[in-house]
Amino acid sequence: MIPWEWYLQWYILWPLALGYGAIPLILAFFFCRFCQTSVRWPVSVVYVALSCVLTIGENIFGMKGSLGLVLEVLLLAVWGRVCLKESRGRSVAVAVLLLSVYGAVNGIISWIDQRWFFPLIIKREMLICLSDGLRELIKTICMFAILTFMLKKFGKVMEQADERILVWLAVPVFFLTMVERIIRNSVYGDNLIMDMASGQVSAVIDINHGEMFVLQIYACLCLFLTMLACKKITAILQEAERTRLLKQQLKAQEIYVREAEARLQQTRGFRHDIKNHLTVLSELLKKNQTEEACRYLEKLEEVSSCLSMEVQTGNPAISALMGSKISAAGQKEIRVQCELMLPEHNRIRDMDWCVLLSNGMDNAIKACEALPREERRIRVKSQKKGNFYLITMENSCDKGLTKVPPDGTGLSNIRATAAKYGGRVENRVSDGVYQLKMLFTTETGHFTAES
């Protein structure tokens, strides 16, 4: 029976510390980096402890193949989901990516182990104590270097890619990792044959080491090519999203141009007739017909009020847009209360304001159309506190609606536009009222949204 003091020898503790401690800690570190969150060391230690328990369980129950890989992916993904509050799809994708790199490095080190390391140890017995530690150290350094390179090369892709793309990415990467794990366990397993005369070490089955090395390198190449493909797909989808937003912005600008042209025509007509109106007023006053002159002035005031914007937001383009939307709502017997005033200094462009507000109003009008006329209401208000500016959009909706409906084109446009300013959009439904709140800082122009 082996005494417990044997396990405390430095040449035993060294590889254990690297394999059971350093490598899981590197996985946790790069999980945080790929998810663009700050590294949280206390919860990282939790993952290291859970990983140690899982690894011991794999060794005891012989789960070193695909089942062990699935459990490792699930552990890392659940840890990211619970401790770092990442989405399910992103957690799974990042977990698969990190463990695929670990698997590829492990496969290459296993090949080096069988081909070069074991024969060297047989000839130089003094290297036996150092062998396990050196192997784990090389594995740790290689994994850290490759993950650092991938973070630099593909970190933005993992941050910007749609969650669906990340899930699609996880499928082929997991396949590569699973195949590599099965091959490594089958070929470079625990059963070896050693020729004591020649010092040659081989597995139970005959191995072509050259082909195995090419296979391991090819697996790494496939991993990088998969990431490059994901990068290209993300760029294409982002370009398509930009094109869609440009079309939406152009549509909003067309509405503004048509509104401005109509008001210009009205203003020209009023200016053409102003001399006649002044002549009529002059004659009425000369005849001391003051009451008739006052009534005439009231009519002129009604005409002039039609020439001004129904909504004054402090931005002519947005005032014209909101005026047009309020007019469209009025034609459908929807009561609109608008108290909107945009801040003087902000970095959100007029076209982006048009996308945010026009889509919000279109969604509100569409929701109100399905209600009885007496229940149709829309309210838009804004308020500024310090460096923060808040826009609240509320509209009546079906009282039986308890869950927020799935995103449509309008809300997708709002989310995409908000994302340009580093923000997010949330919405909620309560007691027959749909509410959307948009918050941003007037100094930096960073946009966020809350419900």
C-alpha cells in the first residue's frame, strides 16, 4: 500500500497543481475575456474546484471519452451561465471553443509524449521525476499562448456575433473536439508496449506517428478555419444589418422631406396672401369694427398655427417626424400625448433618432389599432436629470397580454440602432400598457435602455 506521504512529493504535486489548478484557471480566465466581462477570481476558484471534482470522477469511472467531454462542456457552460450571467448560447459556444483548444493542445502533447518523451525517459532515468511536470507545463504554456492569439484574432467576433451564429459555430467545433478526444484516448491511451532492448514505446495498436501528427495539426487548422468562417459570416450579417438600417433611415428622411415640402407650400401661400389680410384688417380698424377685426385675427391665428410644427422637440427633423406620426395616429382616432424635448448636445444622429422614434411610434399605433376606439392611447415623454436623458414610450395594448411579444422588424431596428451606441433595449407589459424606456448620457452619448 502506498503511504499518503508519497503524494506530497514535489514531483507529484507539480503536475497535479498544473493539471488540476492552472489549466482550469486558464479556462475560467479566458471564458471571462471572450465574453468581455471582468475576470472574477472568486468564482473562477469555484470553477477550478468543480473541475477537479469532475476530473477525479472521470478517472474513477473511466469517463475519458466523449461522455467526459460533454460533462466538461456542460460544467464550463453552466458555470458561465450561473456565475457570470452569460446567455445560454454564448456560454455553450465559448465553452466548446476553449475546450477544443485544450483538446487540440492535449493531442499534440500526447503525440510528443509517445514519440519523443517516453524513449528519452527510458534512456535517462533521472528525467522520470520531471517528466509529468514538464509535460503539464508545456501543455499549460501552449494552451495559454494559443488562447491569447485566438482572443486577439477572434475576440471581437465572439463579442459581436449573433447568438445563433455562436450556436452554429459550436456544432462543428464540438465535433472536431469529440473526434480528437476519441482518437487520442484510443491511440494514446494508458496501454503501452515497451521494448526494453531498443527502448521503443508503442501503443497496443500499430500507430503511424507521422499521420497522427498531421491529424492533430489538421484539427487545429480546421478550428482556426471555422473561426475565420464565423468571422466572415458575422461581417456579412452586420453589413446586411447596416443596409437594412440605412433603408429604414432613408424612409424616415423621405417622410421628413414630404412633411417639410407640404409646410413650405402652405407658408408660401400664407405669405402671398398676408398683404390682403393686412388690408382687410386695416379697413376694419378704420371703420372702428373692432369685433370683426378680432374675429378675423382669430382665423388668421388658426391658419398660422397650421404652419408650425405640432410637436416642438428642439430638433426640426424629429419635430416633423413626430408631427407626421401624431397626424397618422389622429386619423385612426388614437389619442397621443407628446412631451418630447431632445437634449441640445448628444452624439445620436438625427437619422438614428428617426429610427428609434419612428419604429416606436409605428409599433404603438399598430398595437392601438386592435383596441376599441375609447382605449387607444399613446404617451411619449422625456425627462433630463443631470447627465442622463430618459424617453418613455407607452401605449395601450390587450389587457390579456401578459408576456412581451417576440421582436418584430421595428423593435429589431431599435435594438440594432441602440447597439451602435453601446446600449441595449428591454420592454415590458403590465396591466394593458406596453412600455419602452430609453436612457442615455448626454455627455458621452452612450445609449442604454431599460424597462
